[in-house]
Amino acid sequence: MPEPLSVIVPTLNESRCIEATLQSLQPFRQNGHEIIVADGGSYDNTRAIAGPLADHVTVSEPGRARQMNAGAAQARHEILLFLHADTRLPATAVDDINTVLASGYLWGRFDVHIVPGDMLLKVVAVMINLRSRLSGVATGDQAIFVRRHLFEAIGGYPEIRLMEDLALSDRLKQHGRPACLNSRVATSARRWQQHGRLRTILTMWCLRLAYRLGVDPDKLAQYY
């Protein structure tokens, strides 16, 4: 039997997409995996929609890192998986994760596929996956998973307003490189659609560079 997962979904005013995302997770839930929605104080009906489709809906102060830590604190299982509200897991996710963790990895992520994806966004996805393999750094869009004892040992997500996934990856890399799964999660193109493809790419490059140069993530969040 595969080890069960606790899937933690951070939300903030996600009423437009949360139902579809949680519906896609119901087959996992029916097989004993736990779904936790970690809400940051939505003022739409996100929590009302999520309630029947999740095992727990927890509310914390807003901030994705803070929310995911709050969700992890509610988790019952040893394997934690952090899933964005606009991202879908592949059907093979449980087996894929169990296989790599059983082989000795302590954490990892999936390759990402952006939908709907034009040629530019297909290139973006390829570059995200390649960069992750080379650097050992995972992004939230790639559905990071980690053994709970390690997550707790490193203090969870650093509670910063931006770049929390990079900061978490840096902590986790001290305990081993990530398992980089070839199976793909499907994440929404809405960010690129709303703000423009090239503008979003350039903005993210600049923010990541500024973070690596030591700029305060709270200041960077003002430009995100």
C-alpha cells in the first residue's frame, strides 16, 4: 500500500477555480489521502465551496507561506504535498511520489505544464523544469512534496511575503537534492494571461535575481 498524502491547498479569494481543483482531488481523497485547504481570510465564498470537498479548511493570516505552514500543522500524514489552487495533479501522483521517496529522496517536485499553453508558454514550462533540475530549486507551481519530519525539522516555510518556495528549497537542499519527476502537473496560464506573457516572464526574472542579491522579500512583494 502506498503511503498516504496530505495535500495542502493555499487559497485567497479563489472561488472561481477552487471547486474544479478540489473536484479533481476527490479520487485521491476517496483512496485515503487527506485534502486541507489553508485559507488566508477570503472574502468571497472560497471556504463555503471548499468545505464539502476537503477534510479540513483552516484559516490563518494571509500570506502563502503562513497559510501552508498552518495547513501542514493540521496534517495527519507523513507526506506533505503543497498544491496551488489553480494546479492539477497527474493521476499517477501518489505512485510517483511514493516511488521516489521509497528510493531515498526526502523531497521533490513535478515537472510543470502550463494550460492553455501557446508556443511561448510551452517554452516557459520547459525552461522552468530545466532550471529546476540544474539548480535543485522548486517553484510552487511544481507541487512541492516533502516528508513531514524534514519539513518540521527545517522550520517549515520561511514566512516571507514572496519567494517562499525558493527559500524552502534552499533549506531542503541542505538535506539532499529534490526528486525531479517527469510526470507533469497542469497549472493555469492565468498569471501570464492577466499581465502579459513577456511582462510576466521579465518580472519574475527580475524578482528572482533581486531576491538572490539580497533584496528584502517584503519589498519585492510590492512589485509582484
